[in-house]
Amino acid sequence: MTTESPRWFKSSYSNNGGDCVEVAANLTASHGMVPVRDSKNPAGPVLDLPAAAFSSFVTGVKTGEFGTV
């Protein structure tokens, strides 16, 4: 088992508006998971999403599958 720590980042498109998530993509290859957390609460809970599910979500966002606000 690895002791690799997540390296958190948020999208350059987030423009610090406060409604952001951070991901730690550095763990995808070694764990097959993409940790996701609320950027406003870095000490809060983390969702570990399967890499394939996260990839499908990102594709859906890019194609407008979830609509706009």
C-alpha cells in the first residue's frame, strides 16, 4: 500500500467564486480513484470516486449534459 498524499487542485476556470471543488488526480493511477472535496472546507469530507465515473462526469459537464445555471 502506498502512503502517497493527495495533491489538491481546482480548475483554472473556477475564478475563486466560492462554488468550487478540488480534486487530487495524482492518486488515479495508483488507486483508481479520484478524491474530491469542497474547496471551502478542506478539512471536511472527501468523496473517493472511481476514475471511470469521474471521467464520465467531466465528459457530461463538457457536453452540457447537466444544463447551465
